[in-house]
Amino acid sequence: MSRSLPGRNEVPETTSVLVIGAGPVGLTLGLELDRNGVDALVVERNATSTQHPKMDITNGRSMELYRRLGVADELRKVAIPTDHRMKVTWATNAVGWELASFDYPSVDETHGEIRQRNDGTLPLEPWMRVSQVILEPALRDVLEARSQHVRVEFGWALDTFTEDADGVTAELVARETGQRRTIRAQYLVGCDGAGSSTRRQLGIEIDEIDLRGLVLKELGVTRTVGTLARTFLANGQRPVDGRFYLVHFTTPDKDILTRFGTVWHLQSPEGWSMISQNDGDTWTMHAPLGIGEDADKIDPREFVCKRVGREFEMDVLVANAWTPRLTVADSFGRGRVWLAGDAVHQVPPTGGYGMNTGVGDAIGLGWVLAAQIQGWGTPRLLEAYEQERRSVALRNRAAAGRHSVIRGEVMALFRSAMHSERWFGDRTRREIGREISDLGNLENEALGIELGYRYDTSPVICREPGAQAPQQRMDEYTPSTWPGARPPSVHLADGRAIFDLFGRGFTLLRFADHDVDAFVDAAALRGVPLDVVDIRDEHARSLYERDLVLVRPDQHVAWRGDAAPAQPMRVIDRIRGIHTRIH
């Protein structure tokens, strides 16, 4: 990237891609562009990384993608130690009684299970617990330390942009000084959050599902009114209005929140959740607000202590009201300007699908932009990005809404008797606990959502007309190489992970002796990067279902067959964005 310090009449700075927003999605996109040798500038309007905790779980699929980028081990260094187990507990309050718990193995234990099962049903990488407050600077540090093509600059906000046939001219402004600069880029990507300035300037609307309306519809008016009445009579809580109040704090009194052992989430049928950010002294509470409740007049310490059931010392780091939303943008961009992350989808934290969906966006958009800049991809790849990732956003929104309804179901179980030491208190707690156990904790177990999404209707995937696609479920992942799917993760007999054999471009996995020279020649003629990887492993072959499987740069299946395609150029043209019919 070239740079001057332009006044209004000077030549603009130039770069291939200008990324607006240096949150996890923008930084991940920067890593992907750098991996592909694309120069880029990532700018962030704030002076520093976020101080809000936001997400606290990076799921297995995102960790696979970070492993693909070569940064997974580096990120785990700042996360919760890998020998810590994960526990979600429902309780009357922090000093009362446990109602139900869901226990999960540690990262180390999960690694062992992945190797032992080796049946393709699990991700290559386990989840990672880390607050966004810590993850963002870690991603920034990794990018700045390793990057040869990408720069990150804080304190610069997007003001306006204009687009033409060859690129985008953007005006940036320094928030502290008012200094202005002009950037000329081939592409602009808005990773600038829910209030995206980029999306607004494109005039793209948002489709929103009313979360309160969804919960009311699922629970029914009678149960909802009964729940509101019980909570009001028990503790004076006004009917909730859809807002939550967040308190992010540290405490030297570590024992106050460990009555039920070391928990990740401690939550109550009264509606609040307490999230451990480091299995130590840092916590975040989310609790619903009532109609007319003035968030500016809330004492955060009193707010937390009232709900957990005891006074204790704390240092409040952040406190504010916020409103969970279920939204997906009508479009993910056009022409030379595209969007990713919260700029195009927002969901409640139930399930952790916000940032994790954004990580998939960043990888999906990054390789497509590289294809444009390197000259072998067509604009149809960008259209496919929208179709592929928007379908995932819609599916994940439905899942997050489903999990929010379950939270509403648990709130409907609230009875003030659960706080009583009398005989009926114990009976009430047992009844509530059984109901919670029956409802389950799918929001932390939905491998079908995390791993099972597919791009099988994408225009750049070679479909299999007439064949029956595998079933997709939220609660279960079925390993498959159906075109558009993430292929199964498996370790070969020699110990290597098959995902680690995928190249930076397309990878043709060859499980049997087939002549693929014509296919390789077709890719070379079009400039499409392609590696052929020979594997002779019966177990892997059975999971991959065909002798030949073509994997895209984003680790999704583009084509498969038991023989080389009769018209290899048609396949190559389709996967790079040319509309062709595959026979």
C-alpha cells in the first residue's frame, strides 16, 4: 500500500481493500487477505479495541478457521486455560440452591475425544472461551506482528465514499483531531457493526424479527401474563420491555460466585445471567429491564447484588442498557462495496452466533476478494458470497431465536417459592430443575448449526441434481461431502489432520488412482490456484464418500465425483463464477 499525507488536492492513498472496522470480523478479514497476499488497510473509528465484553465463546468451526490461518494456538494463549471444564448452572441465586447444571469437558479432554472418535462428527478444534475484550487486541497483535500486506490503524472513521467501475474512493476522518484523508481502493468492506455507516450509505434495509413478539407467540399470552404477574408480586419487577442491563465488573471476593463450583454461566429463572470471563475475578451480568426503568439511574453495584442475593465488593468496568435483536440485512453489498459481521446480522448472545457467524463471513469474503484482485475470479463469486452467507445468517437467526424462547420458557417456570426453606420450597426447586433439564441446553450444544451449514444452492457449487441431500438439524451434525458442505474433519492413519493438508487455493483430494491431468491443466489455464493431494486411507475415503473431492479455499466442497469430470473446464469455470451447466 502506498501512502502520502494528503490535503484535499493531493493524490489519495491507495490500497486493494479498505476494511472499515477492526473488531474480530474486520481483523479476521485482514488475516485472510494477508494470507492471500492482498494488500489492505483496516481502520477503526475508536482509539482502542472494545472495552465491552460482548462475546465469550469462539466455537469449534471458528477455531478451525483460525487454525487454517495459523493463529489458533496463539489465540489460545490468552483464553481460559485448556484444562478448565465448562459448566452452565441454573440456580435460585448465587447464594441459594442449584436447580440444574450442564457440564462440558475441557479443551484438553475434547481434543482427546476428537482423536479417539475420529468419525467426522466433531470439529478439528474445540471451542475457546475468551472475552472479546481480550480477543480483539490478541487478533490485532497477531495481525500486526505477522502481516506483510495489511495495516491496522485506530482512530479513523468512515465519513463518505463514492464508487465507480474501477473502485471506491473513501473519505476518512480522525475522530480526535478532525484530520481528513482520502483512500482509493479496489474494494471497500464494511465490518463496522450493527449501526454500520457503510450499510446505511448503501441504502440497504434490515429485516428484523421482533424478539419479544416471538417469545410471546411461543409461550402464549396466558403464560406470559402469569409470569409477569408472579415476578411483579415476588420482587416488584415491572413487565420487561426487551432491554437488558449489562454490568461488567471485577471482584476480589471470588468465593461469592463459586457456591456451585467453577461455573461459566450462572443463571436464574428470574431472567438474569452471570458470565465468568476468566474463571476468576471478572464477570458480566445481563438482566432484563422493566418498562419505564431508567437505566441512567441504576446503581450497577446494587443492581448486581440484589440479583445474586448478597452484598460484595466489586469494581464496575462497564455498565449500560442494550437491546437484543434478531436481524439480517436484505443485501450483503454490491459492486465494489460489501459487508460482513454485525453490519449484516445481529442476534442475541444465546448460542454465541454473532461473532462466530462473522468469522465465517470474513473467510468467505476474503478468498473471494482475493480471487477478484488476482484476476481469476469473476464478480459472480461476490454474488455467491451474499447468497451463501445470508442463508447461514438466516439459519443462525432462527437458532438464536429458538434459544431465546427457551430462556423465556425457563423464566415462565419462576415461582417465588423456589427461594423458601420450607417443605414446598424444595418441591418447587425439584419441579423447576426437572423442567430445565428437559428443556436442555442446546444453545451450547448445537453442532448442527456450528458445523452443518451448507452452500448447496450457491451458483458456484457443482450441484448433484436428483440426489437426496443429507438432512440438516440444529442439534446434530451429519458428516458429509455433499457439494457446499464443510467436509468431515478426520485424522489419517499416520496422524495428520486432513484439514491441515488443504492448500491456500482449491484442493483436489484424490483417494484413488484417477488421471486428473486435464483438470489440473484447465485450472492452470484459468489461473485458478489448485493443489492435488493424494490420500490412501480407507477410513477417510469412506467419510469423504467419493474418490475425488474438490475443496474450496474456505474449506467447503465445490465438486465431487468417482472419476475426473468429462468437461473439466466447465467445472473450473463454475467454481470461479462463470455460469455453466455441469453434466
